[in-house]
Amino acid sequence: MIAKDKWLNEIQNSLNGIQSVEVNPYLYSKILNRIGRKQEIVVPIKWAFLSASAFLLLFILNIFIFKSVNNSPSKEDLKALSTTFKLFNENNVNYN
């Protein structure tokens, strides 16, 4: 317990040499001035048109890919999956 008290005293004594910091007297007014200023963000029409075109191109490409890909799994894949996870149709209802 003595070592812990000694350690705590060393830490507390290390704070004795700390001095307060001198602050620029105009810092508060500078911060308030920057907060008060409203900057209008203007996007050039070229960038707006470019981003809209890129979005539209990606959207059309996405639709094209979804239509061209066959997402339905085959019966063999479903059987393999059901045997892997031991999923069996016990109520004799055919869901295929």
C-alpha cells in the first residue's frame, strides 16, 4: 500500500509545475465571427451535370445487370442446400 501511495503522490506532485496558458484576447471574437459568417456553397453546373449523369448511368447499368442475371437457383442447388442444413419437408407439402 505504501508503494501505491508513493506513486499517487508522485503523480499529484507532477502537476505542481503546470502554469495556465495565455490566450489571445481576440480569439473569442474570431470564433464568433467565423460561426456567424454564412458561406454559401455553390456547386458548378458542370459538376452537378456530371454527377447526375454518372448516377443515371450506374442506375441503368444496375437495371440491365439485374435483368440479365438468372437469380433462380436450380433444384440441385436447393437439394444440396437442404441436405447441408438438414432442412426437410416433413409436412408433405410440395413447395416447388
